[in-house]
Amino acid sequence: MSTMLNAISFPGRYCQGKGLLRQIGKWVAVCGKKPVVLWEPFLKDALGAMVSGSFQEHGLTFHDVLFKGETTRAAAQALVAAIKDGGCDVVVGLGGGKAIDTAKAAAALSGARCVIVPTIASNDAPTSACTVWYNDAGDYEGFNMWRFNPDLILVDTEVIARAPVRFLVAGMGDALATWPEASAAYSSRAVSTAGGTQTLTAMAMARLCFDTILRHGLEAREAVARGVVTPAVEKVVEANILLSGVGWESGGLATAHAIANSLPAIHETHGLLHGEKVAFGLMTQLCLEQDWPVEEIYRIVDFLNAVGLPTTFAAMKMQDVSKERLLEFARSVSGEGSFVHNHAFPVAPENIVDAMVAADSLGQRRMNKPAGSPA
């Protein structure tokens, strides 16, 4: 007799605070003695002296590899080779989501420990055991779920507050979808990428993520626009990275991410960040749902408009995409194994197109309405 498995995934340790990067040597030394750092050239220029100084202070010598911009399988294998050639025992992925995903893949493939240091809070990649693959042109090529989550996450909110505010806002778009998607997956008892159905803990974290973003998101946006760290910033960064990361991985995904992950097929959207695509995917999902109160939908759309996330085809650079192209896109979104099938009701390509058109209309209609307005 088979029994239902409930599962949840966590990183080994999560640390967040202002100025934490100055202590990176102390924390990495807990995981290994020979680190290799994957980072982009501009981050090496900006943070290299701080990182190397902290490593030296704690008796660590490190190798480094420059990240070239895309999470390709070839980039991951090149990092694996650097790990083996250098005799390294811990990988430090320092940067944005694609560098982080590459570091996670190389750690899993090589058997090294994994430390993740996000320098922006634009998505929930840091805590998960997932790597999303792209080709050199930036097209989506699937994902891998590794056996374990990263050993350590170090989040320096001072570094994150210095980044362009667009990144934090994109992270809010990614995070805000966590509860609606987990709720959809729970309604159908869909198995999450953690390997089972949803635990109470995962659902509680997904809901807390949603509430935190709506309550503190606008205030955090204003603070980061001025380069300062406030309690609202700390709360939203934790929601964007930790609550959203555990919430999606162990709560489940639905239409919002099915659309976002497939949007690279529409070339007009290539300049958009992942969380910006998720925001419009969330609106599309809400226009598919049958049970969400309209007042709650308005609240979400008004928030997206207030912080500057895309809610219309025009904001997504899709105003000239024909209905025929939308239907072709929707067919790819709703293929076998898609997250759209995690809803408790069937979702056909035509339903997705109708919901996208409805989302565009809703976004336009609410754009000039005061937050909370019922009509």
C-alpha cells in the first residue's frame, strides 16, 4: 500500500544582514578550505578586495572563475573542471540568479559544498536545489533538480540596497506569485519539486511571503531607490529570497511560472527580468482562476502597478504580438508536464490566450485607479 509523501526542502543555513559580505571568509571556512568563486567581472572589480581580504583573514586561498552571463551546461562543466583542477572543496556562487544556478549545478556535479551569495534580490533562486538551463542565446532549455539545497546562503542587504531598484522590484513579482501558485498546486495535490505534496510549513511560508510583499513592498522599494537599508528592506529581501524560495520549491508552481519560463520564446520580452515576467504570468493565472475574490485580485494588480511591475501587453513589449502568435505560445506553455496542469481544473491553450488578453485589459483598467479602489 502506498502512502502520501509530504516533503519540504531547506538550505543548510540562511544568514542575512547589513555588511555580512565582510565576514564571508568566516562563513565559507565552515564549509571548506579551498573555495572557488564564480562571479561576473564587474562584481570582482567592485567586491574583490573585500572578499579576498576576508578570505585571507581566515586563512583561505581561493580560485575564481568569471561568469559569462548564461546558465548553460557548458558553463557548469567548465566550472566543474576548475573545481577539480584547483582541488577545491567548496563553490561560492556570487551574483545574480544565473551565476547562482551555475554554481549550484557545478557543486552538485562535482560533489563540492555550495555557498550562495546573492548580490541582488531579483528572484528566489538562491535557496533552491534547482538550476534553470538556457542556451547561449538566452532561450529556456529546461531545469534540473539536484539532490540537496545549498549548504549556506549569505545575504548582505547593504550590497542588495546598492543595486538598481528594478532588481528588488522584480524579486517582489517573483515572490508575490508564491502563495497563489502554491494554493493552486495544493488544490490539486500536485507533487512539488521537493518530491512530495505540500507540508503545513511550506504553505505557511508561502502565505507569509505574499503578506510581507503586499505589506512592506512599496516602502522597501522607496528605501532601496535611495540606497538605504530599513526594516522594510530586510523583510522584503527575506521574502524575495528565503520565503519565496522555500515556498515555490516545496509549495509548487502553476500558470504564473509556466508563462514566465516560456516567455523567452517571444523575442520581444528578452529585455525583461524573470520576476517581471512572473508578475504578468501571475495576472494571467488570476484571470484563469475561478475562486479568487475580485477585491483580492484588484489589490494584487494595484500593488504591481504601484511598484512598477508590468501589468499590460505594452509594459511587456507584447502589444504587437498577434493572437496567432499568442495561441502558438500558449500551446507550448500548456504542453505535457507543464505547471499549468497543477490547477484543479483543465487549462487549454485557448484558456491561456483568453486569460492573457483579460490580464492586459485588467492592468490597463486598474492603472489609473487608486490602490484599494473596488471598481
